[in-house]
Amino acid sequence: MTTSLLPPDFADWLRLREPADAAARAVELLDAVRRRLPADRPLVVHDLGSGTGSMARWLAPRLPGPQRWVLHERDADLRARAAAEPVVAADGSPVTVLVRGSDITRLTAADLADAHLVTASALLDMLTAEEVERTVAACAGHPTLFAITVLGRVRFAPADPLDAEFEAAFNAHQRRTDGGRALLGPDAVDATVAAFRRRGVEVRTRPSPWRLGPEQTALTAAWLAGWLDAAVEERPELAGVVDAYRERRLAEAADGRLRVVLHHADLLAG
């Protein structure tokens, strides 16, 4: 039994989005990652907020040699799913996966002391400024790859007059105060870059957009549902127009006419 507070379909959502995340990741950062890793010993990678382990499944096969991945995830069900997935290195070397029930907002440099690389995916926008500072302080001694952080920009083709209103409402929801925590949402990349640079750490960023079309209709529909629900929660006055907007967009997706670009950024520090 899990004590998770996540919705029961959250693991399904992570599975649904995994191919889009994989296609979006900024692969041009991988050469820089490889140059920062030791070649004479097994790699140790700590993945923060690992979910079902998608980052390990994507990155481990792109790195050579034996590896040990430490997956930090608070949710017990997601940890169990991650532990059950086999992972192999680029050259077929063994990859050991350990899971830890960590509160990633409380990790310290000591928790990550053995890391050759720290990673995370789709994490930063869910943190507060204080939590980003603590996370950066814990990671600052290691190469750090943070992937798929939302930037708050969505582009639809065809466009609709209501696109900008829903985008603004969703972004405001992402910046909401939740349980006393003022979330960074689309401001997270800038806050994280600034936090690393204050510590004298070099940072580079690259775009990592989702590009959704006829082949991703199920993901588009699931994403759209959450995007619109969050927007209406933030601005209830949009409830009067959301149903018609949703129906238009779903019909366009079903007909193969809808294209959506969701802008994200990947960053490599250290």
C-alpha cells in the first residue's frame, strides 16, 4: 500500500509523456555531459524526483560502462515501478538501480557526495525559490543535468483567439502558492541558472520542446485536459468558454489538424 498523495493515474500520465520527453531532450548537451564523467570507474548518477525512472531509461543507454543510479522519489508506487524496469548501458555493461524514498527539497551535499552526475526531469517548475536554492547548493559540486522544465509558452496551429488567455491563466496557476509554497512555475529555469551562477558554476541551456501532432493525439488530449483544468481553477470566469474551446481543440486533434509546441528548456551546470 502507498501513502501517496498523487492522483491514481499519475503513473499512467508519466508513461504517456515519456516518449515526448525522450524526443524533446536536448541531445547536444550529451557530449558535454560525457566529457565531465570519469572514464576509469563505474559512474554514479543521482536522479532527483525520478518518478518511474524515465531519465535512467533514456540516459543510461547513452553512457558507456557500468553505472549505479540512485533514484530519489518520495512516492512508494513510483519507486516500485522504477525498480522493476531493467536498464542497460550503451555498451551492455550492467546498470544497478537503487531507489530511495527521499524528500528532494531537503537533500544536502552529503546526500549526493558520491555522484559523478546529478539529473532531474520535469522537476524545477514545481519548486519554490528557496527549494531551488537548496537543490542547487546540494548539486553545485557535480555536473548537473536538469531536463524538460516548462517555460510557459505554448503555440497552437491553427491558432485560436482564446489561446493566450488560457496560457496566461495556466502560467498564473503554475506560480500559485500551494500549502504555503510559492511555486516558481515558468520562472524556474531563470532562478536555477542564477542560483548556479551565484556559486560560480557555468550553466548552459538548450530548448527541449514537445512537438505534438497526429501521432501524439492521446498525449495531446491528456495534456490539454490538465492545462485547461488548471487554467479554469486559476480563473473561474473562463469556465463559460472552456467547454467549447476544449471541443474545438479535441476535434482538430482527432482529425489530425492540430499541432502543439510546448516550450521547455534543458540546462547543464558544472
